[in-house]
Amino acid sequence: MNPEKDAIERLWDEITPKLYGYLVNTLKNPAIADDILQTAWLKAIEALPQFHDRGHGFSAWIFSIARNEMRMHWRKQGREIPYDPEVHDLPEEEREKKDIFIEQLLQALPEEDRELVRLRYIADLPFNKIAKLLELNPVTVRVKMHRTLARARDILNRKIYE
């Protein structure tokens, strides 16, 4: 067998579920998410000879490629905002109550905060990889996440006492 092919297959199996989950959650369209996932992997494989691990790993690199592909998609669509809840919400009967609640909470947060939550809890990326993706210091990412979670708690408390 080809060791290079085996290594790529292992990376695919490890990274794809997290990357796809992140894309679907961000784009709210599985077909577009699938297209961007495929494009990101194709670009990564084509550019693999130029890849140099600078301490952040392949997964951070492919997430960067996918994020750039999403931005290109949004620009082509004439919009930079990745989510319009009135257009993209799935019918309630297709979603579990937990997913609806989480989505409502995410929508109450600013886009920058939503992106942090998606990368950390949906894509399951560690802070150092998120820092690389967002071109921030890892300490800054931790502080921003702490503030994001505090804002989410405030929103939850307001909803409970309304």
C-alpha cells in the first residue's frame, strides 16, 4: 500500500467529521458545506508539498482553507454575514429542542463570539489551533472565549427570568 495515501486517509477520518460539522453549523446548508469541504480537501492535497507544520498541525491548516472557501462563497453571494435565521432555520419538527435552544443562544451572540463557539465546541479545536486560525495569541483566544461564555450565561439568565 501507499504510505502517503494511508496517511491522508487517516487525516480524512480524523478531521472530516469535525470540519463538516463546523461548516454545516456555520453555513446552515449541508450541500454547500459538502462542496466547501471537498474543495478544502482538494486544495490541501494539492498544496501538501508546500505544507510546513509550524506547531499548529494539519487540521488548523485545513480549517483555514475551509474558512477562506466560506468567505469566498459569501462574497460571491454578495454577503459577508454567514447566517440569516429567518431564511435558514430548519422546520421545528426536524430539530430537537436542544438544537433549537442552542441555535437561539448562538444567534443572540455577536458573530465573532459564534465563530469562537463553533471552532471550540463544534469543531472541537484546541485553543492554540483556534489562535492560529484567527491569527490571534492563544491567551487572547482564551480571554475572548471566557468573555463569550460570560455573555452566553447572561443571555441564559435573562431568558430564564423573562
